[in-house]
Amino acid sequence: MILDNTVHGGEGRWHHAASRTGNGQGTKLARLTTRQFGHGPGTPGPWSRFLVAHARWILAVTLAVVAGAAVFASFQTRLYQSEADVVVEPAAAAVGSDTQQANMSTEQSVAASSVVLSKASKVVGVPAATLGNGLSVKPRGTAYVLQIMYSNPNRYVAQRRAQAIAQAYASFRSARPTPKSGPPSAAPTATLITPASLPTSPYSPKYGLDIGVALLVGLALAIVTAWGRDRLDDRLRGPLDLEQQAGADVVALIPAFRPGGREPRRRLAMTVSPSSVVAEAYRGLRTRVLLAAAARDSRTILVTSPAWED
């Protein structure tokens, strides 16, 4: 791979050479050379060169990560989640008093407490410790409503346990007797307003989300590993890389030529196709070598190759 040491400006010098040849092959050769000069590292648009050079690796790594995530998600247990809503209100004697409004953080702890779970366990026939494994309690926004959610691989079990815990919490908060003397109780009351729903589809695993995250992670991993491979790659990539590594100018770039047979005369581009772009490249090489030799008053030219390249 070689290019004229007088034309490091790129495309312009090659179009100038093409105009001297007076045929379309010179223009084609100039375009081919300009394209090759744009593929090496350090050329304009390095990211596009990088992505094109490592497109297969990036695609393979990304697909491998996505496939792994899909297989992992397929082996996960499907969980159904049922939800019941309970409204929490201040005690009757404390209505209208802002200081007596229910503390929702406290009510979250009460709904998940062993007292409430023990009441619910008597209904569903499950130990309180086991009943608390799939339980999740959180307030709904800024309203005084608790969301009591229960997750289980069986959607009917999830609905039944969510309903039992919601009813147990409402019963615990609403069943306190009013004291006969002294100030009224300031404990809030709770009412079940939305019975536990029967889930129709699993909420976990979320295949779309898992695949999307795997796609982003796989793409990032692919780009990072491709960048590492690119940095560790010591092969010559393009004419500019060759000039930088060799410390010498490239004289010309010869396109690949496939011989038409094993006979020596069939292996010479100048003989087989004298008007081809390959022959035009050899003529350009001859002209530049003769000009360079004349400028240096050189009488000897050494042609060598690192491999069996005729």
C-alpha cells in the first residue's frame, strides 16, 4: 500500500493525477485511494472508522449479552402481585386537627407488624413469618391511603393473602374501644376501600425492561472491549498508519488483482487488462518512482516483500 509523498493532502492530489491520465480509471483509482486513506486511525471521523472496523465484534458481544439476559429471565420465577387499598383516617375526636393526622410511616410499620400478620395468618392458615415474605406496604402519593401488596407465584394465593392482611390491618385499627373516661384515643382508624385484585399477568420478571437494560449494558461492554482490542491491535491499518509506523512516505496504492490463471502472463495486470484500475495504479507507481529516483539521482531500486507476494 503506497501513496505519493508529494500528495499528502489526500483527494486533491489524486484527482490531479487522474486528470493527467485522461480516463475514467484514474478517477476511480483516486476515489479508491481517498477511501483507503480515510480508514486508518488518526483520520477524520475516527468514531465512524472505529464502529465500522469493529461492527461485527460490537454486534456479537451485544447479542451475547442480550441472549444471556433473555435466558436468565426465562428461568426466573414468575410472580403475581395483588393490591388492596386501605384509607387511614384520624380518630373521630381528632377530626379537623392537623396535629392529629395519621403518620403514614407509622401506619406502614403497623400494617407489616407481627400483630397484624398474626391476625391474617389465622385466616389464610399460614405462619406469620411466612406471610410477611411477599408483603409490601407503601402510601399512595400524598393521600392517606395505604397500598397493601402481596407477591406470589400463584395469583390466587397473592390475592387471598393481600385481602387477609388488608382486612387484618383495618380490623386492628378500627376495633379499639372508646375509653369511658379521660381523653379520647388519638389512634387513627382504617377502612378497606379497594379489595385485593386478581392479577392477570406477572409483574416480574419484566422481560421488556430486562432486555432493554441488557441491550444498553451489552452495547457499552461491546464498545469498551472493542476499544481495548483496537488499542492493542498492532496491525497496519491504512496508508497513514503505515507511514506513521515506518517513518516513510507511501508512494502508491495498488488495488488487489486476481490472476486469471497460473501462467505467468495471466498473472500480470498490465498484460491481462492494461486499461484496468490496477494497471493504472502500476503506471502511477512507475511515474512516481522514476520522479523520486531522478530527484535523488538514484540508480538502484530494491523491491522486497514480507510475504510470498510475487
